[in-house]
Amino acid sequence: MLEIKNLTKQYNENVIFKSLNLTVNDGEVLSVVGPSGIGKTTLIKIMAGLETANDGEIILNGNPINTNGESSDVNIGMIFQDFNLFPNYTVIENITLAPVNVSKQPKSEAIKQAKELLDSLGMLEKADLYPYQLSGGQKQRAAIARALAMNPQILAYDEPTSGLDEASTHQVTEVVKALKERGVTQVIITHDQPFAEAVSDRMFDFATEVQR
């Protein structure tokens, strides 16, 4: 589904990684593992169009993704480490904001879809709460629902269990497994080895596989 070829990223003379090659299969859960600070998050941001690459290409379903900062029609749902939920919006408002304002989806349809997503994630009763009223695991599930609302081709997570307690980590683990059962392709950036082992079809060891 996704193919990364000879991808290189550097800041001035500081090479983050070079000639990176990686494939992601349709419906697969792939975890990119390794310690913090070695470039894993930079990789996923390039995939999502939030960072530029210096060289190389990314191909999704046969179509090249722009890696030079130009706009792209590729829809990769990014789930950030700190959730990035808008604090002054309720859960359901966070989820419907992009479908209504970016995709121009009728509000009634967006709300219906948001409720269905929340229900599937065990979060429907939290729809009218604000982020500060949620646990870490609940915030993560709300962020996942928000990403799914844009019908992404791939869900991309940046350290989804970072800062979560054991119960919240278990919740996120179960959500990733449930989405896998639905055939959702997922790429996970993590240094949490037990979590990666619990959810992944395959793991890519960034520290040993990537050139610098």
C-alpha cells in the first residue's frame, strides 16, 4: 500500500536519516520502534505532509506523495503524541470540525458519523465532554475518532502510549486491534516495545535499519 524509497532528511549538516526504504502492506499494523530522538517522528511527519524531505519518494497506492512541502491529496490521519485536541471544543465538536469545515460535509452527517465512531470506540457517553474532563486513554480514543472522521487511507500514530498509565495503554491496545480487524492500515511510532509486540503484524527497528 505504501512504499518509501531512498528517503533522506537532514537539517543543514545534521543528517537525521538517509536512503530509508520501507513498505507498509494494506491492512497491516506496522510499528516503527526505537529510542526517542532518532528521527521516527520526523519520518511520520513527512508521510503526513507535515515535514519536507531532502530526497527520496513516498508512493501510496501507486501515487507519489509530495515530500517537498507542496499540497497533496493523500489523506493520512495523524494522531499526535499530545493528542492536539482543541480544549475549548467538546469531543464531538473536535471530531466534526474538519469534516464540516475542510470536507464541507453537512453538519448533521458529520455529527451522525462522529457518534458512530465514538460508539465503536466505547466513547459515545463522552461526546459532550471537554478534553480536560477525559483520561489519557479517553483523549487518545477521541483523537483516533477525529482522525477516522476524515476517512484516512492510513492511520499514523506518534507515540500513542507515551505518558499513559497501564489501564489507558490497554484501552489503546484494544482500539488498535479492533481497527486492525476492520482492515485499517496503521503505522505506529513507538519506543514502547511491549505495546508494539502486542499490536503489530511487523516491526521496523529504526535504530538498526536506518543509515545516518
